[in-house]
Amino acid sequence: PPSLSTEEEDETPPPTKKAKSENDNSIITEMRLGRRAPEFLPSCSASILLAPKFRPALDNLIKLSLYDCGLSSLAGIEQQLHSTNDNIDNDDLMLSSTTLFPKLEQLDIGRNPKLTNDSLPHSFHTQFPSLLELWCDDCSFGPQIPNTLLQMNKVHVVRMTCNKLEGQLEQAIGVKYWKHVRVLAMDGNKLDSIGEGIGKLAFLEKLHLRQNSLRSLPEGVPSAANSSLTMLCLSSNLLTSLPKSIIDVADTLTELYVNGNQLETVPEGLVKNCTFLVKFNLAHNKIDSEDLLPQDFVMRFGLPDVVTGQCTNDSQCVVRLEGNPMAERRRKAYLEEEKAKAKALEIERAALEEMEVDSD
């Protein structure tokens, strides 16, 4: 160790700005271990280990990515230390009751298809008291959401797309769990219904439920309580109707995607009240006649273009109706008419050419 004498201290130059900067950068706020699945193959038997004495290095960690690591378990993350080794310091043993990630705000464990409900310890949520964003896309959680994830009550963003969720989405979401969520993404599962609690999420801005098996939404989802909702994505489901309560979010809704369902019409007053809509996708539904469209829809957007299937009367809103029987009939009739015109023109041109030959 260096001498602590006064003379040597006087000879030591003051720390430079660069040294101070390097010292500041020693605080770790982001850690990415993503896209390292080959290292975690069974043949490699790799694990992520943290010696207790280094745990304080995680105190300021804000973002942690374990994306695409081939993980099959997170059972060690609760950091329970039960050892009979007499050589372990008491301070290390005390860490068993210490939160591992006290300031972590974003956790990404997506694209780990071996992660299931059994992969998480019951105390998983206790290690992330400050978590705001939870990313679990492309895992195998299901058929219900793990209870320990529901206990993360401060989250603003929850993404569980392409998992193995089935049946009804947890009814207590919005009542007991995730009451502060702003983005809720459950695309690509096998959900057939959702609870009314979704209609109580006051901070919800974006709701993604694409590619599920929803046949209907409960009345009250969405509702006036969803006063921040701007985007509602319900495409590629089995919906035959939309709840009348969707009009209750007319003052905030800007994007509505219901394409790829079995809708035959839209609720009366929806278009009239949703004055801020900029994207409205109704493509590939079962709208069979112009008469099935509410009058306010036709007045604002007009009928679909015979070629594109888009309604263009309102330049501020993109409205798509292609793939509906009504739009396809209009398109087919137009193409047949154009084909007939082209054929008539061809016959006329051939006749003129023949007359010119005769005159020669």
C-alpha cells in the first residue's frame, strides 16, 4: 500500500478531470446480457453468478436485459443465502434479506421460451421494488399470469406477448393488480375473455390484445375511467361486435385496430364522437352492405375506394375497409367494368386498323 506520510501526500498530484469522470462512470446503471443463448445451452451449463460481496454494485442498476439468453430458471434471483460455511462473513449472510435490485426500473427477460411459471420463485417480485417496465415477450408463461408478476404493483409497462396464456385474462388487473399500468400488451396468446377490471385502469394509454381468441369485450371495457386511452388494438380475434362503452373514450382515442375479426357493423355514434381518430382499421371483417354502416360513418369517411378499400373523405384519418364483402364486391365490379372497357377499346382499335388496311 502507498505510504501515508505528509511528504508523499504533498507530492501526489490532485485528481484530474478524467480521473473524476472515470470514477463517476463506475456506477453501473445498465447491464445487458442479451442474445447469448448459445452460452446457456445444456452442453455449456452456464449460470449467472454474483458473489455476495459484489451485490452493492447493483444498487444503482436501472436497466437489466436478459433477452434471448436461453434461460430456463430464475430461481436463484431471490438471493437466499443459507450456508453452514463458517468462513462466510456475517455481512454476507445478512444479504439474504437485502433487495437485489433496489432501483431497477426496466427488466427484459423476453425471448426465453424455456421460462415458465415454475421458473420464477414466489418472492421474485420482492427483488424489484422500483420496477416500472416488465418485458416478458416470447416466453412460456401460462396458462395464467404468475402471481409473483402480478405483485409488481408499480409497473407502467407490461409486455407478455406470445406466451401461453389461456382462457380469461386475470380479472383483478385494474382492481388489485397493475393499477398504474400505461401499456398492457398481451398479443399472441389464447385469451378468450378479459375482466371488467381493465375498464378501471385510469392511466392506461395503449391496450394490445391482438391475435387472441376474443369473441367479445365486456360492457365497460373500455370505459370513461380509461381517460388516458389513445390506442386500442383488437385485430385478429373473433369479435362479432364492439361494446357500446367504447364511445366513452372518444375524447382520447386516436388509433383503433379491429381488423381481422367478424364485425358486421360498428356502434352507432362511435365515429361521430371519436373526433380525434387518425387510424381506424376495419379491414377483413364481415361488413356485407353499405346499409350496415352507421350514417355518421358514411357522412364523415365516405364509402371505400373501389381499388384500395380505403375511405378518404376525412384527410385527417386513415380508414381501411378492404377485405370486407362490401368492399370486395365494389372492387370486383370495378375491375370487371374496367376489363369490359379495355376489351371494347381493343375491339374499336382493331376495327380502325382494319378500316385503314381496306382504304390502302
